[in-house]
Amino acid sequence: MKAAVIIYPGSNCDRDCKIALERSVDAHVSMVWHKETSLPEGLDLIVLPGGFSYGDYLRCGAMAALSPVTRAVVDAAKSGVPVLGICNGFQVLCETGLLPGALLRNASLKYVCKPVALEVTNAATPFTRAFGNRSEAVMTVGNGEGNYFAEDAVLDELEQENRVAFRYKEEINGSLRRIAGIVDPTGRILGMMPHPDRAFEAELGSADGALVFQSLLEAA
């Protein structure tokens, strides 16, 4: 697998994603700085990592969505390259319009960082196939603005089209319908607040996150 991890000023999980990809699927990973205007050719995956891009000024992901490299990411996504946005990356995907909705302040108004139990709501996407018949997973969240919001019509559409990939098993941050991750209509763009890059080996408390990356090998 050939992957690219995008680095914005304030990204802090870029190296985590690189290591997770290398150890989970033996990927060749390029690290791409936000000022780049193009991406490596022949990519099998683009990752927008977690962190605090541009210090979360204005609102999370808003400035990163206007970065030069993000234009290349949007073009690549529209051409069919799979894109995974984790935490801040999910926020960026929503800001670009590649995914619907927005991530608001957690209902508690507190930063939440802990392992969470998830429902694997759709195991048929390119990012979830390796879960097979498994309906549950454990990964870690670490965010202050992970509260997924969308209008009722959008939420209904996500449900009807089976585009909710992951759902919190319990109330975590106020996310409507306990949504933890969604895909676009093609299934090739996934945004999720939990971190698979922090749960890819048993020593980290869970290896379930590795299945997100391994799913892409099955989908290839």
C-alpha cells in the first residue's frame, strides 16, 4: 500500500498514523506538508491526521480546509483515492464539504480522552470490511469538539444509505444518534473521531484500529 499522511501546522498524530500504517499493512508512507500543491502519484490512501490544525483558530478544520495541499486532497478524493480523516481530519473533511455535517463542542464542554466502545454499524465499506462479523470495536477518542451535528434530513439520509460506519455504544460527547464515523456516498471517504492510530496493537489497549487499515487491503 502506498499512502500519504498530510501534515498541517498543529497536527500531532501524523507520526502515529505513519507508524500505524507501516505496522498494520506494511505501507510505504509519504509525509506531505500543508504548503505542497500536489500529492505523490499512485496513492492507495490519504490520511488527514488528528491534532489542532492551525491551532483550531476560527473553528476546527476551517483553516486547514483552505490549505494548498487540501485542494489536491479534494481532487484526489473526487478521482477515487480513498481518504481517511481522523479526529481533526474528520473536521477538515466536513469543512471541505467532502462529508456532511459539522463537529461541535462536546456537550460537556470538556476535552474527552479515553478508550470508547464502538458499534461497527456498516462492515461493508472499504474501511470496515476486515471487521467481518464483528459488531463491536474499541478505540480511543481525544477531542474537545467531537460532537457530530447535522440537520435531521442529513441524518436520515446517512441512516437510509447505511453511511454511518461507527457509532458510540454509549453517550460520549453529544453526537447526534451517537455517530462516531461516517462515509461519503461512494464509501471511499471516511471521517471518524475515534483514533485507529492509537489502537492498532494490543500493547496500546486495543488492536481494533488496525482493522481499519487492513480493510483497505481487502478492498484493493
